[in-house]
Amino acid sequence: MRVAPIDTTGQPRPPRLVVVGSDGSSWGHEAVAWAAEHAWLTGADLDTWWWDTDLSALDQVMRRYPRLRVRVHEAGADPVHDLKSASHRAALLVVGRTAGALGLGGAVLSLVRDALCDTVVVRGAPSAVHGEHRRVVALVSGGEEDEHVITRAAGAALDHGAALRVVHAVALPATGPVLDSDHRFVLDNALRLLDELDRRPPHSGVLLRVHPHEAVTHYADHDLVVVGDGGHGEAGDRSGAVTRAALHHAPSPVLVVHGRGPVHERPASTLPSARTSAEAAHALF
């Protein structure tokens, strides 16, 4: 997944921003590396938030992507609040699966739920974290979130030069032809949404006969799994369980789609002023 972004339109790209937080742990470093590559591939700027003095991951980013626009922020006493505030103007928020104050048991789940942009939690096997499989998996449920999940998953696959596998999972009884037809319709509708996109990656659709939350670990040959954030109501509760299962057990990074576009124009008046990577690489603290 080391392909430089290509703009074939000849038009200026809209402003995009990827925000990443790190405490200097190994998963924090992986989150910074993942976010930097994604920012480079999509032509976005990168805002980094740090609550540790170990900036070695930033040094690596500067060497690997010397033309990437990187800004550095020192996180305050409440890094979760800082990242939530930063999400107001971001297209994507990236964090590691566990990172000190952002242990997945609490704050990361809160961050994923409350962020105002899509969120990636970097976790899983090294081969997936480093993008070696060239495949994205999108989990659809038949709900309103499916269109957003399909759109984001297709975009991620195109950005990273990957194929897309669309999966709908349901545990059906042995005798249930009507239900089987209904769930086949869910998958077919998701594939129709994909076919309506102007650009789409190579793709396939799979109807799995497993409980939806079990679909998270059914495959291990992908670099990203894309899920909805759960929404509200009865259907949302089921999707929420799938989202939580992905965040805890997926063998790859997880993209949680919030079903709303990034708010680029919103002022970040609550954020401290940023410094460029060159200004802050050796003098952040």
C-alpha cells in the first residue's frame, strides 16, 4: 500500500485533515504511521497530538513523507477531550487500540462514540496494520448506515489500492427460505449501492451464516474492516454489538463510520495553536 495519490481531475482538492493521537506506546506509534500513510495517499494534512516525549514516530513520518504537511500539538491533561475537539474539523481520527490513558476498555470506546468524524482504531496483526493483504472488508446490516459504510469502504479500498469484500452475516435456522431471501436482498442492495458509485474497486459479496458479531473474526486476510457506529434503536443495538466486537477482536484496523461527512469549515476555536513538525520535532516539551 505504498502508492502515491494521483489527482486526475486537474481541480484543487477540498481541504482534508487526518488527526492522530499518540502516547508514545507501540500502538501509538503504529497509529501515527497508519495515519501518516493514509494522509499521504489521500492528499490530506496530518495533525498529531502527543502526550509523551517520545517523538520517534514523528521523525519516521518526516523521513518517509518529507512533503506531507504535519502539525504537532501537545495534548493537555485530558487527551480524550483534545481529540474529540480536534474531530470537529477532521475527515478522520486515528488512535491505537490501547494507549495509556486511551485504554480500549473505556476512553477509546467513548472517543469512537463521540467523535464528530469517522474513526480508525489501529489494531490487529502486523500484516494487516502494514497493509500487506490489499483487501478491505465492509460489514453491512440492512440498516440506514449501509450506504455510508459502502461509500467509505470503497473509498478506502481505492485509496490503498485494495479490493473490497462486502459481507452480510446472519445466523438463519435450517428452514427459512423467506428469511434467506430477505438477507440475500440486503447483500444485493449493498452491491447495488457500490455499483452506483462513480469509481469502485474490484469487489465481491459474501452472505455468511454466522452471528453478525462473529463475522468480525471470520476472515483474517484484510487490512481494514469498516463498520457503522451503531445508530439508535433496536437495530442500532445489534449493530452496536458488531462495532464493539470489531473494536475488541478484529484482526485488522477498524474504521467506524459515523454516517455524516466531515465538517471542514468548522472553526477550531477550542484548540491550542499548532506548530509545524519542523518547529516541534525536537522542542515539543
